[in-house]
Amino acid sequence: LFAACEILHNEGYKGILGIADADFDNLEGISPPTISVLYTDFHDAECMMVKGLAFERVLTQFGSLEKLKKWQSAFGGDLREHVLLQCSNIGYLLWYSKTKSLELVLRNLEIDAFTDRDTLKVDLAKLVRHAKNKSSKHGLLDSELLKGIEERRNHSKDYWQIVRGHDFLDFLGYAFRFTWGTEQCLDITHDRLA
């Protein structure tokens, strides 16, 4: 995208504009490498969607009103904010991995491996172990990764810049299957939620 927009800009084409996911660049003060490209306001385009009315529509379509009310009365708080806060742990770990070139693989995570089914809270120690196992990075110290998550958390609490929309949707899918709904796995895939 960047190269294509730069070529078109340099050749004098008018009205060329590309949009790229910001990832962590907004937090790190990094601008797009060409004036013909804008970054998303948040971490990525999916975050822009779930921050808006799409979230309520997804809750209505896939959530069980009874289960949602029961969960909220037990644990309180805003549902979107809860998902955002829990998913920020994945984002902080990814950001730390990138800043230290650890090459942790944080794609296609099994949310159930580190999230409590009832409270929908992420267990950081389990998240770190899951990431190490998926990445075959068994030599990394859990304590260092946990410290890295905290280090990144102290750097920024702008969760919309930290959280990947992909993780947000995967977390929602998990919640709709077990805690906030009764959906079957095949009915609540990432692609369908997206």
C-alpha cells in the first residue's frame, strides 16, 4: 500500500489516498511513510467498527439478554469496556514482543486457554504461557514477559490504540459461545462477527 501510494503520488496522480492500520505507530509517534496514506484513528479498522454502534448490534444479534443481564449484575461494568480491558493484555504482550524483537506468535490464540469462562477475565500467567507455547519460545522467562506487559501498560492506557480488533472479535466469539450467549462455534466465527 505504502509503495503503491508513493509511486502514484510521485507520478502526479491527484486524489490518491490509502488507509492503513496504525497498529502501534500512533503510540510510538510514527507517521505513515508517505503523505498519501493515513493511519486509522485506533489500532486498526476493526476497532473503529466495534467502538461504534456495531458493538450494540452484535450484542443484540448474538447475545442472550438473560445471560447478559445476569453477567452484568454479577460483575458490573460496561460490556465493551470489559472486553477492551481484557484484550489489552494481549495487545500489551504483542507490543512488548515487538519492541524487544521477541517474535512471539499472537495470531489465532485460543481465548479459552487463558480466559475464565464465568468472569471473562484474562489470567496473565496463562496468557504468557500460551503465547510462549504457540511461539515455541520456551526459553523466555514468564516473569520478564509479565514485567513487559506492565511496562507497556505504564507507557499507555489508551486501550483503543493497544487492542487489535481481531482479538476483540475472538474474545466476543468466546463470550457468545459460553458466557453471554448460546451460539455454536461454527455460528460465531471470526469472519461472521467481522
